[in-house]
Amino acid sequence: MIGNFDFVLPTKIKYGAGSLKLLGDELKELDARKIMIITDKGIMKTGLMGRLTDLLNDEGLEYIVFDDIEPNPKDYNVEKCAKVARDNKVDTFVAFGGGSPMDAAKGAAVLVNQGGRIKDYQGKDKIGENCIPLITIPTTAGTGSEVTFSSVITDTENNFKFTVKSPYIAAKTAIVDPELTLSVPPLITASTGIDALTHAIEGYTANCTEPIAEAIGLYAVEYISSSILGAVENGNDLHSRDRMMMGSLMGGLSFSHSDVASVHCMAEALGSMYDAPHGLCNSILLPYVMEYNLPDCEFKYARIARAMGIDGNSDRETAEKGIEFIRKLSKKIGLPGLSSLQINKDDFETLAEMSVKNGSNGSNPRAIDKNTYRDLFIKAYEDMR
Ligand code: NAD
């Protein structure tokens, strides 16, 4: 029997090359009077911001720009963003950037009307309906945050990444334009691309998944695995960028209706302790968690391998080849190992403790405890030295 489930999709998706130009219409539909563009300093250095502000100027729309968002967005970034929005009587948010500005915008959209600190809302369904309306415009193909119900924020007092999760923080509209990713440098293309692949794999295999999330996740694997190399090797290859953007969007849809699992539990622990790029952390850990999960995931991992164009004589053999393919893919696209994070081996115990406390720990398809997490960190470290 297929269990009972809800499939809620509160976000309108406007997809396609050149779709950025639809922003004015979408803002008018939301009756936006005072807009805040939320972004980061990296985006400000590209020519992308000028394209966006030109559009708003042409439409005669009033806006301010808030660019004080750091990678792995910090609680104080979100709280400052909400304060500036309140002080300026902003009524609509446009998040423009990768997962960091999009997640910070989602968090600030809660605080403007509902008050308090962002960590008060940690966990599932703690927020009310009255969030500032948000349009997300992703500029990386990775997080899928443009359509997810989550915002991942770093608690800087406890060095811990936590998630705020509710359909109410989802964007009203996601404008998903692959042209905006043409300027992403190769290493960020690689790490964000593996983040998207991890969402697709975990969304498909998490133990709380359902058939729609499975189908979207599996199809995302096909898009991402067949185009990531092209996007990394030639950033101007719009065909590969387009497929990566679609894969990322589908990965986000999949895990948002299912969950992420142990790769993310470990990656978020690493990311908060070392302030390391999220996608890089996922790429380091993905093959090790898959190896651990294999006894409980043979059939699904074989299907993932087949979606990547790999086959073998049995599900087990096909799945093993798929894991090996992913391990080699990360190296081929230039992603370094765990030693690149200048990691301290004494931290493995704490990292394991943080991983087991992560809200998605229970969604891993194979039961996992603190000692196993510690052993997986050690294995990844020893292998990659
Ligand atoms: P990011 O947003 O931190 O951006 C990484 C870097 O890329 C930044 O320096 C940025 O300026 C630069 N950049 C972005 N777009 C660019 C472009 N088009 N051209 C040139 N440079 C560009 O990275 P990310 O991987 O997109 O987001 C990571 C964050 O998202 C993490 O905090 C992670 O935990 C979170 N996340 C959230 C969800 C969710 O559903 N909410 C899902 C996965 C990850």
C-alpha cells in the first residue's frame, strides 16, 4: 500500500532562459510597493545585479538592496535583514543569489511580522502564515531553495546549522533562469551541482519519501549526472547549465516533499564547524553514506545507477558501480577531499554528535548512530589524505 501523504506546492515556478525579465509582472501581481533585494557581496561583483535593478527601474518599482548575507548564512545576517526591512517599511522580498541569500530571505520574511530571533523558529511548522511575500531567483544550480519549505541558518552561539521548515516560508514565485548561472566559477558549479545530486538521491531514498518525490528525484539524477561535467568544463554551455538548473529545481522539489538524510546531517555539521561550502561537504560524504546504506537500498541505488547510464549483472553490482561513479565524478570535476578543510581529527566525536542530533537523522534509509557517523568521518578522512 502507498501510505497517505500531502503534496503541497505553494510556489509558482516561472522556468526558462531569459525568464528574469518576468520579474516586473510577478512583482505587480503581488502588489509590491517597497521591495528589498536580498543578496550577497559575491553577486554584487558580477554584472547580474545591474540586470535586475535595470528591470525594476524600467518598471518604476521602488526598491532597496541588502547585500549583507554571508555563506552558510548566520543568525545575525537574518536578524539584521529583518530589522532593515522593518525600518524601511518593505512589503516584498526578492532573494537573488544562491542558497545563502534565499535562505536568509526566507528567515527574515518570518521575523519582520512575527518577531523574535530566528532560532526561536527552529524545527517544523513553528511559524505563522504572515510572512513577507517572497520571490526567489536562484543564481546557482544546487540548493533548490527557490522552491523548498526550508531555510538553513547557522546558530553562531552554538556553531550549529539548524533548519526552519514550513510551507509558509516557501516563495510565492520562483523565477528560475539558467542564464543566471553562466557566471558561476567551475569549483562552485561542481560543489553546488553535487549538492543538487545529493538532494535528488536523498529525496528519492529517505524513509519518509512518497512516489511523487521519488519520481522527481530519480529524474533529477538523470539531468544532473549527464550535464554536470559539461557545466564545469565549459561555463558558457547553456545546454548543460539549463539541465543543471532543472536538475537542481527537481532535487529541491523531491527532498522538500520527502527529506534529506545522513549525508546532509554530516555535511551540515561540517559546514557549521568549519564554515565550509555546503556542496563540497556533501560531495565528500555522499559515497561513504551510500556505501553504509547499500544493504538497505540495493534496489533504489541500482535505479539511481541506471539513471546515470550504468548497468551491471545484479542490483547489487549496479548499485556498487553507481557509488564508484559518483566518487570518481567528484574527483573529475575537481572537488577536493576532507583534508582540504584543515580538519582536526579531535572534532570527529563532536561532529558525530551534531550529525545524530540533526532533524533529518531519522529519515536516513538505514538506522544510523553516533558511532557510525564517527566511523564514516574517519573513513572519509583516512581515504582522502
Ligand atoms: P551560496 O549561496 O553560499 O553561494 C556560493 C558563492 O557563489 C557565493 O560567493 C556567491 O556570491 C557565489 N555566486 C552565486 N551565484 C553566482 C553567480 N551566478 N556567478 C558568480 N558567483 C555566484 O551557495 P549555495 O550552494 O547556492 O547555497 C548554500 C547554502 O544553501 C548553505 O547554507 C546550505 O545549507 C543552504 N541550502 C539550503 C537548502 C534549502 O532548501 N533551504 C537546500 C540546500 C542547501
